Amino acid sequence: MISFFTKSKGHLKICEDSLTASVFDLLKYLPTEIFWKILKKSLYHDKLPGISGELIGIRFWEKWSSDGTSNLRYVEPDVFVEFSGFWICNKKLYG
């Protein structure tokens, strides 16, 4: 939840951004293996590897270049999770 406020996303209310920050701000404190199992089981398609490597970092609402996309100005993923084995970007986590 701290990330929701430090990124100046708004005021406390039930919304996608506060839910994303709340969930990932707590998951990052779990051992990496448990975090990875939860993340892997939460996806519709089980296409992620069994082992992720160590959690390197979680970043929220970064603005990336729109080059190569249909976006006009930028791409803003809700959450970017990086592991030592690879990284995961999920532009729209909930729906």
C-alpha cells in the first residue's frame, strides 16, 4: 500500500491501483519460492517456469516508451516484477 501513496496515485479507496499495491507490497515479504508459487498459480495459463530465481524488485506504474505498440504516448504497466531468472510485466493485472 505504501507504493500506492509514494507514487501519488490518489487517495485511499477501493480501486485497481490500491489493490495492486496492497497485494504486491505484502507478497514481496514472503520467501521468493512462496511468492513465485502464488503468482504462478494465479495465472490462467500455466506457462511460467517452475523456478524464478531470487526476487530482485517490484516497480509500480512506470512510464515506458510506446515504440512498437499501439499506444500513442507511453506504456504504463500496473506492476513490473523482476526475478534473477527473468522478469514479468503485466500491463493489466485484473481483467
